[in-house]
Amino acid sequence: MNEIEQEYLTFLLDGEEFGVDILCVQEIRVLSPITTLPNKPDYIKGVINLRGVIIPIVDLRERFAKQALKYNDQTVIVILRDQTAIKPMVVGLVVDAVSEVYKFSDKSIREAPDFGNKIDRCFIQGLASHGEKLIILLNSQTLLNQDELYHL
């Protein structure tokens, strides 16, 4: 029986490698000017206009409560788009750098350990190994859920 494989785009945040379902990745953009908005959480950097679509920009490092980092020439915005919704949500995620594209079978993805209610696992789909590396796979549907992504 053939195993179903799924491709993940991986990127770096604070030295850790994370992956998102490549089918949700609309594009990868170099960091460009962001229009800031008043009265917003720090991790929401503002919005950009991408071919007539206003896209909110979220610094994923800050959203995950990691130390803010000064942007450099490796910093990119990964544009995610929900392909399943009638009115698809689009969001740009600022990440430290893009890494690789990997294929993982469903059987090779392990569930994240349960930490009780001390650690919020809502964004974690699972963990996958590639050689000696452990890659944190993010749940694209949760990342594209306004209630979860913008929850304080």
C-alpha cells in the first residue's frame, strides 16, 4: 500500500526549523515596506498591498513569544492562503529565512508530546525527522484561522 506523502516548505525561526504545508504557500517575498496600523499587538507588523489584496503581516517569531530580531537580507515573508475556504484568508508570515522543501509521509509525522495546559500546542501539527534534525510541522489551518492567529 502506498504511503501518502505531503510536501512542506521549511523555514527558520530562532535557530529552529518549522514547516508548513506547501499547498498553502502562495509565494515567498523579500521583505518590503509594511504599512503599520494603530492599536495592534506587537507581533502584527501591519499590512502590505499585494496586487490589490491587502494582506496582514505577522512576525511569527514574535507570535511564538520568541525574542524579536532585527530584520536582515535573509528575512522573508511567506504568504499563506487557505485554499479550502469560500472567502480564503491570506496572511504573510515574517520568518528568519527559508530553508528547504521536504516530503513526509503521514506515518513519519509524530504527534507533539502533551505538556498539559502549560504550553499551547494549537499551531503544532506534529514533528518529523530528517536525518538528525527534528522539524516542527505547523498546522496551516490554525495559522490561517483569524481567531487563533490573532488571539492575545
